[in-house]
Amino acid sequence: MDEDTEIMRARDFWGALVLMGLSLFFLWRTMDIPLWGGNRAGVSSAAWYNSAAIVPLGIFLALLALSITLLVISIRAGGAQRALTAVGIGWNTAEAVRFSAIGVILFFFIVGLVPRVDFVLSSGLLITALTFGFHQGLRHRMGLAAGAVAFCGSYALVMHLPQSEWAAHDDDWVTLIVWVALTVVMLRRAGGDRVLKAVPYIAVIAPLVLVSAMAFGFRQNVPNRGGLLFKQIEYHYYVTIRPIWRS
């Protein structure tokens, strides 16, 4: 194994530990939401499949699994030994930018967008930003992706911090506009990259399938049910589609 690979595996070791710590912290905070019934922090749940904890539990358990996988790979490749025996492995600007951009995106998505912005829009923006920003490892793309999510998340936080204002739609529109703009930029720079060309389809279909399965299949609480798009999806499901099925 060459020197650069050993250093990369050592950084993966530290990165996995950071991601593991973050996922465990947010899993701990998610426990404030009742899963098996009861009322906690003003949120009640009669059955586990209706609990608002299901979605964040799934997200942070997946993040924990990814961090454990990365940690195991790093240890098997000797990254842990290199990291622990040579803590001062040097500053790498590219690695710092990558981890900082990921941290910014996850922070503003979880704290700013998920509670306040339509779930389909915020998830579509997240998928587009992560794929466009990190698919080829280009620093300027990482900055653009992180800036797009940070702008939308900051707007939602500043304009609608109190829970009583989470049903407003102006932050939904801002997120939609930024998402479309980022998608246009991505497609213009995609060239012959099939992955980037497939992102717009994935970013639309995946959140729609997920939110529909959560809301109408598993009967779960969906973040911001009054969001710009989900409100229309829910209306047409109960008013248009469900009566047809029953008839």
C-alpha cells in the first residue's frame, strides 16, 4: 500500500469516528420522540408505525452503519494503526474542504430544512447537492453544493424559526428555485457523465416514493405535512385516488 493510500485510510479512521459520534448523538436526541406510545416533548404516538421517530431513526441508523463500515475498512487497511501512531499526519486542504462541505450540508438539511421545508423538495435538493458536489471530488462543486443547501437552510431558520411558522411556503419556493438552479448547473457541466444525467430523475422519484410509502403505506408522520408539494399529494390521494380504489 502506497503512502497516499495509508494517509487516506488514516483520515477515514478519524472521519468514521466523527460520523459515528454525530449519529449516536442524534439517535440519542431522537429518543425524545416516543416510539412505543406515550407523550414526550409534546409529541404523542399511539403506535410505533405512526411515530415521528421512525424517519430520523432510519436516517441516523443508516449513518451509523455507514460510519461503522468505513471504520472497519480503515482498520483492516491499517488506517487505525497509522492514525494512532502518527496523529500528526499533516493538513490536507482537499480533505478538510470535503469534510467541511459534508458537515455543512447535513447540518442545514437536518436543522433547517427537514422541520420547515417540504420533505420532497428538501430531499431532492440533498440528493442533487451530494451527488453533484462529491461525485468527482472537485472542490468548487463541493462549495457550490454546500452553499446551495446552506442558503436554503439558513433562509428557513431565519424566516421561520418558531414552530408556529413551519407551515409557511416561501421557504419551500426558495428551496425549489435553488434546487432547479443547481440541477441546471449540474446538467450543463455533466457532459457525458451518466451519473449526473440520472440525478434529476433519482432526486424526484426517490423522495416521492419514500414520502408516499411513509404517509400512505406505513401511516407514519411525515415532516412538515403542510409542505408545498406533499400537501397536494396528500389531498389528491384522499380526494382523487383513494375513492377510485374503494369504488
